[in-house]
Amino acid sequence: MSTQRREIAVQALKELWQELKFEGNPLIFVSPMQKRIQLEHHPMLLDQLVANGKQRKKSLSGQLKSWEFLDTPAYAQGIAAAREVGLLLKVDMIRQAEIGDRNAIPAAPCSWICFTFKSGWKALSVYFYDYESNDTHTLAAIPNGCQDEWLAFLNLIDELHVDIWKNTRRGLIEIIGGDDELANVIRKAIVDDLILNAETLEHVATQRHIFSQEMLEHYEALQLPRLRTVLLIGSAGTGKTTLLKVEGASHAKQGGYVCYICPPPNSRNSNAGQQLTNALQLAAESKIPALILVEDFEMFVSSATDLQNVLDILDGVGTPDNPAGTLLLATSNEPERIDARIRDRSGRIDAIIELGLVEEVELAIRFLKHFLGSAYREEEHAALASQLLKQPGSHFREVCIAATMRAMEQDRTDVSGEDILWAHETILTGRTIAAEPERYTPTPIHKRGGYFGRKH
């Protein structure tokens, strides 16, 4: 803080104290709550604190009776005279608002304020921007002996701020490391999109008991962080991503907090482990049921630094504890790439659930119904289900789309069983050809023809 501007502000507080005829000499100090928005200068929080005090029969320590903005004293040389806000905040009153946001809230204005407390004493505060240090600062002036009550006041207003932040988490889908539009994609997912066998669905549903009061109390009695970590494994196209989206949409609709972490770029400097750490911390601070969704979990532990961060955060003294419970659902197509210290250690990964290939005829029929839609005909298509087994769910989607396109190409509105089998075989043949190791391997140079057919 600029010494000159601080001295001017301190002297102005002293003179203002005397001008307002407050008793005694003021105790002047830098406010310990140097938050981004300077809570004790935010009108919305102060008004709410006053209103809360009027509703209580018994006053709390630090309870504010009233407050008012003061004109900048002439002897303050213009400090905080403009009452600049500095920035706009998102509705959570923590993060800076961005273009396109709605219901943005102005940050606390640089200002001079007089506080009146229910216990009968008054205090002054100035919040100003220091142009030399490019930072904001707050000085408070209170009667000597009122320090504890002033700190209690700061605590009350901090609790108000936390409540606002917590309420904005309810039903929120937050995206870390990606486009916020992903939240809308997740929110649109519906249970009908999820086609899995009953056993797998039941196993996943069981994990949500981490949010039950009985289970939370059990974790607390065992002195364990109220965190459940589940790894969903399976080959590509088995429905892991769809499961994450459906779980996220459902959790948000129930008023929980959802945090989706995008897979990091293939870079040593991705800092993926820190992103996961931050998400778990946000979940714990929300103090509401929290669901963390992580795709391609193996990429979050690919570097030594990320691995150590994840080891520490999943099973260590620093594991964030959410009193309302946190469920982490992670997916992996390549679980063998996950270090055994995480994958095989209970407490770091609590449950591993496999989403396998379609093995049951009834499940295959459900896929055909879903992806054919109104074109599905039970008598013709159900009989084909047994011929489409041992494939991931995504295969059924591509079969139905390709079959529909074939019918359209032939000017037909119906999708026949022949179309389905043709699409099935065509897709499998394409995969087989692409997997042949030597089919597209370049011919060694010594076996190629030379100029005009000559061989070297």
C-alpha cells in the first residue's frame, strides 16, 4: 500500500472520527478481510445483515443495527470519492462476470461507511483503490476494546456471503477446463438416453447412498471424508459418457451441485491433477450434495505431478470433506494406464463398475427401439437382435443410422431387416479392414519400382 495514500486515509479517519463526535480515540487498522469484493463494503450484504438482526429476538455478537455511506471528507484528497465498483460479479458474488452472463452483481464500491452496532458503538471504514500499487485496501476505525465484536461482525457477513455462494451452487452444472455450453448439453440428457442392463444400473444407483443422512453419519463416525469415488470402465461406445450426462442432469434437477472436468489436452503442462483437486475443494465448500464428473480419468494421472496431487487429494489428510457428501464418477477406456496405487487402492477408488458389450437380446432390442424410433417394427427387427450381440451400444446407433440412410437412398420410408443386417456387416467389415496391420503399411523402398519401371 502506498505509504502516502495510507497516511492520508488514516489521518482522514481520525479527523472524521472527531468531526462526528465519536467518543475516545479510534483504533485504526487494515481490515483482515481483504477479499476480492470487500464484504463489509457491499450494500447488498450489509442490508441483509441488518434485516437478519431485526428478525432475531436475541442479538448476536457483532450484529449490525444500521449503516450508511458517507461523503468523502474534503481532507481525504479524493480517496474513494468516485465510488467506483471496479468489476461486475456473477450471481455467486465470487467470480467475475463474463460477456453473456445474466443477473450480474456490482462488486463493493470504493467508499466511506459508518457502521452502527446494536450494542451501541459506531465504527468507520474506508475502502479505496491505490493507483500506485494497483490494489485495493480497507482501513477500519473502531473504539478500542471492540476488536472481538468487530471480528464477529466480519464473520457474520462472511457467513452471509458463503450462504449466497452455496445457494447459487444448487442445481448448477459447472464446467472446468471447457466450454460452458457443455452444461446445456448435460442438462438436456434424459434417462431414456441411458440403455444399460439392470445389474449395472443398480450398481451405479447404490453409489448415490453417499448422499443419505445415515451414510453421511456413518462416514463421520469413522472419521472419514464423506467422499465416494467410482471408476466406470469399458471399451469405447459402451455408454460411459451417456451415463455421466444422465447422472449430472438428474443430480442438478434435484438441487445438487455438479462439476464436470473436461479431459486435459495431451500436454505435460495440463495441470489436470490440480483441476481435479480444485473441483473436490469446490464440492466440499458448497456443503450441498455434490457430483463430480471426470472423463478419461487416466489422463488426469498421466504425469508424476498430477499423479501425486491425485494421490494426496483422494486419500490423505488434505482430502476435502463435504458434510453433504461428494460422489466422484470417473470413466476410462484404458484402466490399465491408471497407476495401481490409485486404481487398486480402496479409499482412492472405492468401486470399479464395468460397462460392457451388449450381451443380452432384450438389451439389444431396447437399443433398436431407441435408435430406430418410429421406424422400429417388432415383428421384423426384434428377430435380428441376437445377430447383433457382442457389440457396444454405439454400434447399434451406427447400424440404425446407416440402415435408415440406405432406405432413404432407395426411396423407401421403411427400414427393413435387410437394411439392418447390411449396415451391421458393412460396419464390421470396415473395422476389420482398418485393423489389418499390413494393409496400409508403406512398401519398403527397396521393393518399389524405380524410374520408368526400373528396380533399384
